[in-house]
Amino acid sequence: MKVSNLDHLGIVAGIIDEMGIEEQINTRIGRSSREKVSAGVIVKAMFLNGLGFVSAPLYMFSKFFEGKPTEHLLGEGITA
């Protein structure tokens, strides 16, 4: 069994999904076949990071998602 800390991020991710922000961004920007992660998912991750790790510099972005259920929050196959 693996336990991950979801905190308030699950609610925020759910609201982002319900509002369709990720799809709107992907529609407007488009998607390249070379991308591993879409622009919409990146913006969603930035929202989540901004609401939980504000005082850290951007190069620590991946550290924020360590220990969090990224596949549940951002999508299948996405890891910290």
C-alpha cells in the first residue's frame, strides 16, 4: 500500500477539471506530437503548485509534487 498526501489539491484539481480550463487551453494552444505533457496539464500543475508551495523558487517545481498522487491530480502516466 502506498499513501499519498492529497490535502486541498484534490478539490482544486476537481474544480479545474469541472471548469474545463485544461481543455480550453489545449484547444487554443494546440498540441504537438512531440509533447509529453499538454499545455493545459502544465497550467493545472502551476495552479496546484501556486496554491501550496508559494515561497519556493520555480526550479523546485518537481519537488512540490514528490509524495503527492500526481497521476490522480494531473493524469495517467504523469509523475513528479
